Amino acid sequence: MNRTYSVETYGCQMNVHDSERIAGLLDGAGYVPVIEGQQADIIVFNTCAVRENADNKLYGNLSFLAPIKRLNPMMQIAVGGCLAQKDQAMILKKAPYVDVVFGTHNVGSLPQLLERARIEEESQIEILESLEHFPSTLPARRLSAFSSWVSVSVGCNNTCTFCIVPTLRGIEKDRGAKEILAEIRTLVDQGVIEITLLGQNVNAYGVDFNDRQAFANLLRECGRVDGLERVRFMSPHPRDFTDEVIDAMSQTDNVMPHLHMPVQSGSNAILQAMRRSYRTDRYLGILDRVRDAMPDASITTDIIVGFPGESEVDFQATLDLCSQARFAAAYTYQYSIRPGTPAATMPDQISSQVVGERYTRLHNHQQLISLSVNQEAIGKNFKVLVGDYEGRRDNAQERLTGRSEDFRLVHFDNTADARPGDEVEVCISDASAHYLIGTPGAVRRTRGGDAHAARTADTLKSPTMLGMPSLSH
């Protein structure tokens, strides 16, 4: 009987996509996803090093597995991703029963490392410091039959003082546009109708071959792919955001009217300390030009609260920027010291009490803005792509969930019997800060819905395929 596996993911969309590749590699090696509720023979943690809570979550889960591993020595545990790249030896010191530690550049080696650990009965560590070539040929077990990630680059050339990711993932390496488009066309042939272009700094794409227009041109080329209905990208950096990208977004029918662009702070002094290479006037100017070109575009962002040296005046500037920008949503984070970053040794570290209090104030402030933005949608019609992992039927309320073209979460009664992957026209009747509620109208059956239905039918034929890798964002 084939051995089973599960994959637990912490962190960003790049990590989620890496986990799909990990699952694809394990499938290719003859393992099968574990059935939900059962104990897997192989457990893979794909880790993040951006925030401290990811460290705590990993080591807490490893401690939980220790007695299970003692009772079942044949079970294998592997730890990969950014934290593995950073902590490599520390992981085995804290949890010597871990079988494999592999870095961000070693995903393709995982099946061989697991087999070597099993045969040699000894923990294996493999950490490459840099990529020799872009890992574009790895198989993937996609979470969705109709929506997929496509990496355009890996690594980052920025030097933000709070971030350790460039140290762990290396300098930026770009894929050729022909290779990216070939992957997209292959995915579309398999039933995918929505893709999200990924990069640590996605709109810097082209730096490897000295072409500042490369990302805008790539968006336009995506518009020429027959059968591709929705194109998204994340996360761009304001420094590299050009008017050509705005033009490509507004002039390419299948590029969605949504921009997620981290601002991190509304204070120019803090942006300078963060080494973010732009100031608030440039950031807000980009938003103005995006909205001029796409009046219905929604804007979301990331914000860090409590960066070293942040005064009350600096924090108030962040509140003011949120009011001015009117973000549909802001993903807010409390600053935490990450060893190895310049910010970790900066003076004037903010106390956890002050950071927590400011975080709450920012959260409450943005909630009111998000609610106001969403209430403006009441009475309007949205085309909603019904999700699969995100849009399962709510048995209590008989509702489905999906994403509008501008990436807002929409709940609606499933009176039209829509499937995941179908597109439903929904008239919005109510709104909260986090989602919209509406009444469904016309349903458009899509190739994506067909692909989801076919995958579901195949899954039900094989009990070993009922479990998917466990992914938590």
C-alpha cells in the first residue's frame, strides 16, 4: 500500500505554490495524499520566516508530533521553506527526530532526501544558498482545478530593513516570457480559467534581462491567451510600478481590476528607515492613476505597525494615509524582531504594549473604511467566480462563496445551483467590512466548472485521493 503524505504551509502565496510543487513531487514518487482525519506517513512543513508566530507554530507542531513519532518510527517529518533555510541546524537541535531539512532552493530534492533518510536512518539536511536555474519544470498538485499560480520570478533585490526573505530566497531570477506563457497555455488546456502571476517583487520582472517594460508586456500577452478569463498578480513594489503597467491593466480585458500593493507605513520617516525607496506622495500618486484608468478598481495593501522608532505622529500618518487611500482591505501586522535583519538592532524598539494598542486602533480604523467601501457596492452587480476550497457549500445557510473581478469576497444563496468554477452574476444586497452578500442571477457554466466537476468525479472513484494536502495560509 502506498505511503501517505500531508503538507502544512505557513506564509505567502509563493509558499502555497511551493507546497503544490511539493505535493506534485510526492505524487510522482508514488506517495498519495492522506485521507482527512487520518495520520500521514510523511508530514511536510513548508515554513515562513517573516514573522515570529510562524516559528512558534512550527515548533509547537513538531512538539505535538514527537510522541507520535516515538510510537511510529517509520513516520517521516520534513521541514522546508524559509525558516528551514534560516535555522537549518537549529531545527534538528530542537527536534532531532525530524528526518529531512531542506531549503527554499531544494524543493526538487525532497523525495530523494526522504528515501535517503529512510535507508540511512539518519536525518538529512540539504540547503543550497542560491539557485542555479529557475525551478520551472517541477510537477504540481494544484489546489484548484480552475485557478492556478504561475511564478514569473524568484528571489528579491530589495533591501527592506525588516525583511529577511532576500537573504533566504536570494537575488531575483526571472523566467523567460515564452516559458511563462507556455505554462499558462498548458494550464488553460487543463481547464484553468484564472491565473495569478507570482513574484517576490512581481513587477520588477525583467530586471534579469534589463527590460523595464517586461511585466507590462507579459500582462498584455496574457490577454492574448484564448480561454484565459482572469489574470491577477501579486505583490508589486511601488518603486517599480510604471504607467505602462497601469495601461496594460486597463487595456487588457482579462486582467482584473484589483491591485494589492504593500505600503507598510504612512510615515515618510518610517518608510526611509524601512528602506522602502518611495514616499507616500509617490504611493498615493500610483493609486490616483490606477483609479483614473480603472474607476472600479479595488486597492488592498499590507501595513506594519510598531516599526522601531515609530512615534505617535508616524502612526497617525499611517491612519491618515488609510483614510486618504480608502483601501478595500489592509492586511496589518505587528512588527516583530527577526534576527539577521537591520531593523532587529535598530534603537528605539517599540514595546509590545504600544504595538498592540496601535495595531488595534489601526484595525478598527481600517474596518470602518472597508465597511464604507463595501457599502458602496450595494445595488451593484458583480461577476463572481465561485471558489472551490473557498466556496464550499455552507450546509447551515446553503450559501456559496466566490471572488468578484475586483477580488472581493461575495456570499450568495445557491438557488441557481452553481458549481465551483462557474461565474455567477450577483446583485449585492448587504455588506460587511470583510465580504459582500448578494442575490444570484444568471449563471455562466465555464470550462473551469467542467474541470472542477471532472476532478471531483475522479476523486470519488479513488478513496486514496479524498485527502488534499493540508494548507493553512
